[in-house]
Amino acid sequence: MVKFSKELEAQLIPEWKDAFVNYRVLKKQIKKMKVSKIISKPSQHTDGDFGVSIFDSIRFFAKKISDKFQNSENETNIIQVKCESIDDGGDELYVTDLSQLFNEEDEVKQFFEKLDNELNKVDQFYKKREDELRKKRENLNKHLQIILDLNQIFNKRRRKNSLPSLNGGNSPRSWSSPDRSSSFSESSIELAESPEMSETEEVLAALERNGVYFMDSGTRTKTKNGKPKMAMKIDSPANTPRSVTSILCEDMLNNLKKEGSCEFFNTKKVQRFEKQIRGAFIELYKGLGLLKTYSSLNMTAFVKIMKKFDKVSNQNASENYLKAVKGSHFISSDKVVRMMDEVESIFAKHFANNDRKKAMKFLRPQQRKPSHMVTFFVGLFTGCFVSLFTVYALLAHLTGIFYDNKRQDYLNTVYPIFSMFALLSLHLFMHGCNLFMWKSKRINYNFIFESSPNTALTYRDAFLMCTTFMTIMVGALVIHLLLGASGYPQRLVDAIPGFLLLLAFSMLLCPLNIFYRPTRFCFIRIIRNIVCCPFFKVALVDFFMADQLTSQIPLLRNLENIACNLARNFRTHQYKTCSEVKLFRELIYVISFLPYYWRAMQCARRWFEDPKGEHLGNMGKYVSAMVAAGARLTYERNKDDHVWFAMVLVTSGVATVYQLYWDFYRDWGLLRPTSNNLWLRDNLILKNKSIYYMSMALNAVLRLAWLETTMKIHNKPEQMSLDFLSASLEVIRRGHWNFYRLENEHLNNVGNYRAVKEVPLPFGEIDSDG
């Protein structure tokens, strides 16, 4: 059975961690009372010792009954919890008055002072969050009302002019249909009562009815073609940040056009607004669910801690205190539950064709159950991989492919693509190990990565993908050897690696709902965000994936080599031409710099949004890594140049020290001199502290893998083997780094990411006064 402290740590929201009950501190306070024996036990000695009497047993039971009767009368007077108002705003504080039994005990006083502080902290935080979510819900309702009004206007106009409906007649959105009206869209009917009004005027009227006002709308005039002479802007308060979609809305209104006698509307922008409002409702429901979880977890914590106090004090103090806790706002209020019911009804009506079951799939996705078939196939493919690898080793020995002049040509053909698949499979294996460890240590990685529970990858899935890739790769190696030994044309034999690469990209881009389509499409979206990083907001999963790419630079260089072989060499079989082409040699620098550049641009984007020095410091780490990578690449071409050797030592040494500091202090949160755990941090998930020290030592050793580039090895096959070993060690180091990075994020929310995303709405904040 899992202890409640572990359960609490696993389920708490990282952003709200400080707002939860400090269960560990209260538990330690109770243990301190128990150890120091502050709370006195009932005296068991008698006033005199006159020997044993036959009436002793009767007196004993009579005393027990009397004590029990007195305790039942006085147990309600042990503590009294008072609720005091601190201002006119309705804020309340809970203060515990102790009876004479506890009044002289300092440890008990300190315990209830801390307990009261925790209760007040939880209650006030809950009120604040509840009010924020209430305002969001009201604002969302107004936005939905605006879109409903606009849809009714345009649907009416299109029916009048025999044009297709706004959503093309095949949209699943029931709320854009003119036959369905919202429960709060009574005013939209009035918009159809003025046939003389133009479409633009009706749109403006609908927006202004719902609190969205426009500058210069009173003096707005049109040209002969019906286009506005003056642009309009949404008039929002100065302290309200303008979202990108509010600009789109202005552009939408400023580009109403005429075709004949009928104006038309940009459907894509409306659909974009609809998608935003739908996403905002999902985030609102998620926030309400998190607040409900916050309430239940804290209530359980108070119950657990008071039971422990009763057990130590031999008193029934929990009844009165828990009565006060149940009467506090975060337990007694039902606003969150009612708001959740309202959001469910609205979402089902307007986004799921009144299908509540379909709506709940979006609002409350269910955790995917583990499949035993996945475990079976992991074992099957593991066995196949071992068998095929054994066959490959025997065939390679029999054909003598690694001997004499055949070795160089074979490695030039096979090494780039198969080493690429091997590194990818190793990374998947390390990711599977990470998922297994995060799950076993109750690190909420799905919440941190913002993954959907019903489509998120599990450790079994990662192992299945790893074993599948390895089995296909070794199978292709065996086929390549057999065809080559059987006398097939060399062009056909050398095309096998190209077919393998084509198969991999086909699986990645396959539009069918097979081969983990949600995970594949999520990966493609994240790669897009990384490549275009200055133009997309950086989420945790984006920079986490970019960090993985910095450890897969050899894989990207192999991709370049494969592209060159496919483009130039499979017809001529002259594999030296790639390394002799100047463009190829220069592209190696670009490919080696790209992952560091993308990561640096992400840091710059985060600094632009949140100007903190730590983002610039993190960017400096990747710039130093780029300089070191450039020096090492140049030295590889000039092994006899002592100047470049010195440059490699200096730049790589500085970059390594920089990276180790950032790994330990920033990413892992260790090396804290004031920590209760020597040079670690206060909160640790792993019980054995020595694991953290060994992990720091291992990370430092693996960070020095660049030293192999300083070795002067003239045998190319041996150099390839050493490069592959170095690349594999870096992938292992990254997988090892991933666990502690996410552990620190789970415990301390070092990235300052929000539990509930702020979705920008089309019309910003709408004044409630209209």
C-alpha cells in the first residue's frame, strides 16, 4: 500500500505545490511531540500501596467507566476552532483555541499554529482560483454568444442569397447550424429584424451588443466597391494584452467584400475562432478538475494528519477540527462542481451534437489500459532480434565481409543508415526506461508533457517500437548480405538501405490510424515547432525534444551521408566522392550546429516572453557548445595542427564545465549548499542519496566523450566504430539526464509552466457591463 505522502507528491500540481498542505512538516511536528513525550499520558500509579484486594478489579473498571464518561463530556472542549473575519472583503482566518489540557504544551501550540496556517493558505488559494475560473467561464460564455450571433447573421444572409452555409453543410459543429440555438442567445433573433442593415453593420451590431467596441466605427464610410475607407480596431483596456486572434478579428472585419449583391465572410478565420473557443472550454474544464482534485487531496491530508495527532495525544481532537475544515470554503463550496456541469452541457450542445458521451471524451479523456499483446510482441521481437543478429554474425564471418578490400566498401554502404537506426532504437530504449522509472516513482510525466492520457506513449509501447526497429534493421542486414553473396546486381543490393529509410519515413508520415498515429503526428508537430522556434511559443515538450536532438547530431550527420550516397554514389559506387565534395564538407558544420542553434533560439524566445537572465545564460551554454563543435570538426581535418588541438581542448573544456554546471545546478536542481541533503536538494524522490552522487559522477564522465575526437586514428573502420561508441554513450547520457530533469520539474516546476494554459480568445477580455 502506497503511503499518503507519496500519493500526495505524485498527484499534486507542480505549479500549485506551495499551495498544498505541507504534509511532511506537520507529520514531522507530530513525530517530534511523540519522541519528546510532550503530551503526558494518564497516570497509572495509585495513592497508596496496601496490598492486593478482591475489590481492585471492581475499582479499576469503575474508574475506566467514569473516565470514559468524563471524556465524552469534555472531548468537545479540547479544542475550539474559530473563524475570524480580517477585512470587509469577506476573507476569513481560522484560529484554534486550546483547552487547559494543551494550553501549557508549546509543541502542541506550534502544531496547531502551523495547522491553522495551512488551512488558511489552502482556503484562500482555493477562493482565488475559483474566482479566476468563474471569470474565465463568464468571458467564454460571452465569446460563444458572439460567435453564435455572427453565425446566425451569415447563415441568414446565405440562405437569403442561396449561398452555401457557413460551414459547408458538412461540419460536425452543431452550434453553427441555424436550426440550433444557444441557451443564452436570445438577443440574436433581433439581428434579423432590420433587413435594411448591411452584413458589416449587422456584424458590428452583434459584436457591440456583446461588449466588443470599435474605434472609429461611428465615422466609418465605404468606397464605391463597398470596402471600408478607414480601418477599425478593437477598443480594449490598456492593461489587457492583445492576442493574435484579436488582430485577426480586426482583419476579418476590415476585409468584408462584395461579389455582386452579396457580401461574404472568410470562413477559415471563423473556424479558427471556433477552434480557439473549443480549446478554451477544454482548458477551463481541466482547470476546474484540477481545482476539485486540489480540494479533495487537501481534505484527505487534514484527515490523515488529525488522526495521527489523536493517536499520539490519546485525545479526540480531530472531530472539532475536521468539522471546521469541512465548513471551510474549499470543501463546502459547490461552485466548481456546478461550473463543471455547465461546461459539460455547453460543450455537448455546441461542440458534440448533443452527444454527452462524445463530449466527455474530449473533456475527460480516459487512461489507456495496458495491453498484454504489446508485452507479447516485445518479447517476440526481442527473440527475433537476437536470432537474426546471431545469423548475421555467422554470415558475416562466412562471407568474409569484414576482411580485406571488401570491408571499406561494405562499411561505406551499410554504416550510415544502420548506425542511424541503431542510435534511434537505443534512444527509444532509453525513453522506455525513463517512462518506466517515471511511472514507478509516480512522476506525473503526462501532465508535465501535456499529453493526452488515452494516446500517451507508455514504456511498453516504447520498448515495442525499439525492438521492432532493431528487428527490421538486422533483418535488412541479413538480406543485404545474402543478396550480395548470391551474385545479385550491386545496384539492387545497395538499394536495400534506401528502401529501409523510405519505409521508416512512410511509417512516420502514414495518415492512417495505425503505428501510433497520435504519437507520430505529435512528434511531427514538435519538430515543426523546433525548426520554426522563434515563431512558436516554447512549451516544455518542445525544448525537451530539442535537447534530445543535441544528443543525436551523429544521427543527423548520417542522414546527410545517406542522402549523398542515394544521390551520387549508388550508380557509380565511388563512396569517397561525398567526403571530397566541398558542399558536403561545409554542410557538416551546418548540421552539427543546427540542434544547438534551435535550442539557443528557444532560449531567446523564452527570454523575449519572460526577460530573465537564466534564459540568456542557458542560451550561452548552447553557443559555447556550437563553438566547441566547430573547433572539433576543424581539428578532424587537421589532425597534425597543434593550434587547433589547443583550440579543441580550450573550447570543449569550457563548454563541458558550463554544461556540467547547468546540468547539476539548473536542470537537476542539485549542488544546493543550504540543502538538508548534503549538496543535493531538499526534496528527493529516490531514497538512496548515493544514487544522486553516482549519477553526477557518471554524467561528468560521459560529458567527456568528446575526448575521442582528439585521438589520431588513421584506420577508418576503427574510427567509425569509435564514433558509433561515442554517439551511443551520449544517447545513454541523455536518457540518464532525462530522468533527473523531469524529477526536478515534477518537484519544483523549474520551468514555471502553468497548470492550465491560457488560450487567447478572439475578442480579448470583454467588459461585463457591456
